[in-house]
Amino acid sequence: MTSTLPGGALPLADDLTISRMGYGAMQLAGPGVFGPPKDRDQALAVLREVVELGITHIDTSDFYGPVVVNELIKEALHPYPAELHIVTKVGARRGDDASWIPSLEPGDLKAQVRENLEHLGLDTLDAVNLRVGAVEGPTDESIEKEFTVLAELKQQGLIRHLGLSGVSDAQLTEAQTIAPVVTVQNLYNLANRSDDALVARCAAEGIAYASFFPLGGFSPLQSETLTNVAARLGASPQQVALAWLLQRSATTVLIPGTSSVDHLRENFAAADLVLPADAVAELDSIGG
């Protein structure tokens, strides 16, 4: 394992320091994040390469597959290196038709935490995000009841740290009155910057801001400006988009996903790509 964390080290608590360049395991499942991978051996190889590269931050959930991805992580990496931190999410189930079904009732949130523990082979989860708004976008609806459930599980020792996914500024404020929040995971990338204020707030408060769909997700980023900047820098557009996020704030972390070892290495290289000021200015003009 490398001695320097890719993208730099981000300490979030006394017992939680992660590499800013992480890995999102979602794409290890089948099409639509449902069912088994097309190539199981390749999926296992990707996970092992994540650790070899020095990445210490894997994002996952038991509803990826469902169950499939967590079981792959366990098969590939258990017993886990001490430096590796696995961040998971609760708040949804999958239908037989691969649909995403919000599931935020207290009893089921408790069940989901225990299922993540079982399928990852852990006694305690490093961090659990409460999935609230996801891709459909956050609201200001109260999350007191749901977040309190996770806070109680934290007190019981089943979870070390808590986070939020798909949330608004108001929901972050409400959650912090219940328990400390170490990470926020929202939709944010070069072209979708509606969360600018929340990114800045997280940086000011020392909260990791994990951008999901950092490369656009199911609708990949397309921009002539991005393509031109990348060509000038001798990098791929994807690497430039990831590097822009790393330079966006001191607490931005990345969780790009892939089921390819080569693509993983390409993403990883973005951690060392420093964008000059003129390139950043050009890229800033893309978002809205």
C-alpha cells in the first residue's frame, strides 16, 4: 500500500481518516445496479486493486445488487486492512423489478444496518449515511425520527460515525442537533453545481462532502470546454472533472465507480492532477 493517500488525507474524527480519492462500489453489480456482475473475477480484481492503490475509502450499500456488492467486498477484502474504511447507506430497498423503494421506517432502518454488518462481515460499521433525497433531490422535510434511529445504533456500538445522503442544508442542521455528522453525500459535479453553498458549508465545518455521480452518473458529462481543457493538459476529460472536484474545497471527497481495473487506475491518476488557475476558470464557466 502506498504511504501517501491519493488526493491527500482527510481526518474526520480521531478514528476516521480517509483518502480523498475514494471508490464507489455501485457499478460492481449488474445493469441498473441489480443482480450479479457480468464478470465476477473482474469485480473482485477491482476491489483488490483499490486497496493496492492506497485508497482507504469505499462507498457501498446493501441495496446495491441488492446484497451482491457487499458480499463481493467481503469476499475480496475480508479481513479488512486497518486503514480501510467502508461507508454504507441505509434508507432504501430494491423491488423485484430493480426499482428503488424508499424505506425509512425505524424498524427497517435497524434491520438494514444489521444486514450491512452481516453481509460485510463486520461487528461495527465505520460510517452509515442516511439516504434521504437521493437523485430526486433534497427537501426540507424533517429527518429527526430517522436520524435518531441511527444515533441510537451509534450509541449501541453498531455504527462509529454518521452521515447523510441527498439532503438539504436545513436537514444537515437538524441532524447535527441529534448527533455529529462527518459526511454529506449529494449530487454534485462540474455541470451540476446547485449544492455550491452546501459544499462551502461542509468545508467550513470539517465535514466530508462526497459527490455522487462526480462524472455525471447515468448521463456522463459532455462539454466542449471540458474536452478542450483536457486536451491542453494531456489528460482525459474524466480526470479533469475529478481533479476539479478535488480542488473545489478542502473537504470534497470522490467516489467514482467502475467495474474495470484500467478505468479505476485512470480515475486514480486524477488525484495527482493539478489544474492551473486558467483551466479552473474555464471549467467554472460550465456549471449552472
